[in-house]
Amino acid sequence: MEERLLKYFRDHEAEIFGDLERLVKAEASTSDLEALAETRKVLEALIRERTGEEPLVYEREGGHDLVRFELGQGEEKLLIIGHYDTVHLIGAIQYRTEGDRLYGPGVSDMKSGLISAIWTARAYKELGIDPGRKLVFIFNGDEETGSHESSDIICGLAENARAALVCEPCVGNGDLKTGRKGNIKFNVTIHGKASHAGNAHKEGINAIQEMAAEILKIQALTDYEAGTTVNVGICQGGTKVNVVPAAASFSVDCRYKSMEEGQRIRREILELPISVPGASREVEIVEGKLPMEETQGNMELFAAAKECGRKLGLSFSHQFVGGGSDGNAVSAMGIPTLDGLGGWGDGAHSESEYLRISQYIPRIALLASLILDIR
Ligand SMILES: [Zn+2]
């Protein structure tokens, strides 16, 4: 089956790259709603033209609509996830080829993944392959800013799914993504008491001093071995150099691999004892993504993908990566999830974003084979 699929995609290489060009050139960053709507139209047209299925659009108040289509029948459901927004402003990257590299905004993250998904569906139809279960394809338009308008729909569709496959690009060395860190942000505000730095130094309560003590303790919560990083990225305080500062504030970014580590950091930061007598603090927690832990289910999916890869002549491993995707929330629901099943490139979120041309077709074959091989 692997070889049959690979041959099919090779035979249709020109059309596949043509579709990719069409979708990449429909540029839109997450915040550019007008352009995003145009991208969505192109995406819907590609789904219609290539799969014969009529896409269903979930309209969202903020304009970040989702596009869904389905294929196959059966009790069991497989969810295939992608996003059509990019981080790039229009015109940031010129669509061009240099050697084996295809440059373009979102070419790797992750329009190639969307084309992989659409062509997987087309291949099944044209080759008369019954996937034996219901395949639900869901593409959102706000992944790059946190999926605030789409996460509930994606998680709703993920309920009871046998597995979720995320068509984000693989790691730069070709590895798939079996885990992704979670993240939390903390905004800490310190209250002290202002006084004259010369005449009444003793009467003041220095909020910056308290902040400094807290920053050192919070930075020390980093545990590289456990995969937990804590970064105080912003701090501010005080008004004038000759005034004991009454207020200070700082923000902390935390990335972690397990729910347990997330709990540890939450607890430590909330319960941090005050160092400067009389000072007080408030902590605002801004919840980010839950971690995509390397569960047994995720690792079993990877093993299946590795075997498909072997049959296709591909060799790759797996990684636990720092950045999140829509796979995080789905995996946190207990749904076996594998990420990195889109194209192979590098430089995502930068002006040097590219896709490896020669590796694209085999990666589509990998996705199409894996869907059929999940037991
Ligand atoms: Zn992405």
C-alpha cells in the first residue's frame, strides 16, 4: 500500500505543487481577517475540487472561521488537524525556489500540511481506498495566536476519536513530534510603600527589592532535566530615583512537559514567601496550552508511523518540542496524538521559512499510509 500511495503522489507531483503554490500565495496572517477570508475561500475551493466533498464552515464571531470536511464511514473516527493562518504579514517572504528549497509564507507551517491532508483524501478516492473509519479534517484560522476561537470546536470533534494527527511540519531534522510543552504566564504585582529616599528611607517598603528577591527565586525554579523553563521576561518598577518605590511588577513565561510540573510551578509561584517585611503581592495566572505529554498512545502512533516510514524508505525519530500546537489540547484529553505529519522544512516563523521540495511527496505518502495503518 505504501508504494502504491507513493507512486500516486509522485504521478501527481505537478498538481500537488501547483495547489501548494495557490494556497501559499493566498497569504494571510492571523490578524488580517480580510486576507484570511480569502485564504479560506482558496482552501474551500481546493477541498471541493480535489476531494469532491463540500466543506462545512464554522463561523466564529471574531472572524476566525474553521473549515471541516469528512471522508469515509464507520463508528471509529480519526481527526486530522491543521491551520491556514500564518505569522507572516503579506509580502514578508517572496514565493520562490532555490535548489531543493521552496520559500514562501507558511509554506512549511503549515500550508504544505493542509495540501498533504487534501491530497490524502483525493488519493483514497481516486485509488478506491476505503479508510474503514470516518476521517474528520478540521482546519482553523487562529492557531498562531492561541486558537481562542477554535479550540472548543477542535476538542469537541476530538471526543471519542481513535487518534488525532496534526499536520504541522516535522522537526528540522525530519523527526516527528510526540510531545509538546505546555505554557503558563504569570503577571506578578508587588505593593510596597513610597517614602523619601533620603529623609525617610526606613519608613519605605521597597517594592523593587521584593521583586528582585522574587525574580531570583522564580528563575531558580527552572529544571532543565525535567524540561521546565521559567523566564522572567519583563520587569518594571519605581517612579524616581530618590523615591522608595511603592510598586513593581514582572511577567514570567513558564514551559513544562508534564501536568505535574505545571502544578509545581503554579504552587511555587503562588505561595512564594514575602522577603521584604510589609510588602504584598498579587499573582495573575494566564493559562496557556496544556502539555502534550509523551503518552503511551502517542508513542504507539509514532511506532506505527515509523513502520510506515520504513516501508517508504524514510528514517526519522521523534522529539518532545518546546512550542505548542492544537495537538496539545487534544492530547491532554487523552486522545492519542501525533504531530509533525506535514511537510519537512525549517525556519518556521522567520523570513527564511522553507519546505524541502524533494522530501514533500514522501511525507504526504507517510500521512496517507499512517491513516490506514492505525489499528
Ligand atoms: Zn503551525
